[in-house]
Amino acid sequence: MGAGRSQEAEFTLLDDVPAGEWRLVADGIIVFPVDVTFELIHRQAAGGDVPIATWQHHFDPLPVGYEAQAYEVTADGPAIDQQPGDELVFRYTGTNTEATQTMAYIPNGDGAEANGRIPFIVLPR
């Protein structure tokens, strides 16, 4: 995503989630220097978004090639009392980059082929 743009992925929640440690692995390909904000959100079917965890990180492109750069973080988050239609939302937003029309941070969809991991989230147990 370029400067000021965000992308979201929504997942239907099927059960309650206890309070505890959330883990995000968001390895990515970096094309331009970029500050990325990563967010996990509980989107309630009745309306409203409840923040779970937020992380910020600055990435610089590698000197050569398009290999993934590792990014893994954890944060404590609140419990979710799941109601029918609730969603877990993963959002990432890029800022402070010269990329306006092109992607500056690209989630690593190639996994080990790009020397990284496909992004994933681990919920508390």
C-alpha cells in the first residue's frame, strides 16, 4: 500500500477469545521506505470497532533483491465476547513513504520462496 492507504482482511469470529497475548507475524516485501501501522480490531456486528492491539514499524528496502523482511510482534489484548456476525479485522496502513500509487509494504504471500513467512495471527488460548 502507498502513503496513507490501508488494507484490511476480515475473518468471521466463531467463538469467544480470552484476554491474553496476541501474536502477529507480518513478514513483507519492502519496495520503498515506509512506516507501517498494523492493527487488530474486533468489528462488532451490532456496530463499532474495538481495538485489540496496534503496532508501528519503519521498514527500509533491502539493498538488492525482493526478499521478505521478518516482522513479528506480540501484545496483550482484551477478551472478545463473540456475537453472531462479529469479525476479527487485520488492518495495515503505510505512511511517510514516497510511494503514492505503488505498494511500499507488500505482505509476503510467497512464504519461504521469498525467504520469509506468510503472514498470520495467533490468538490467545
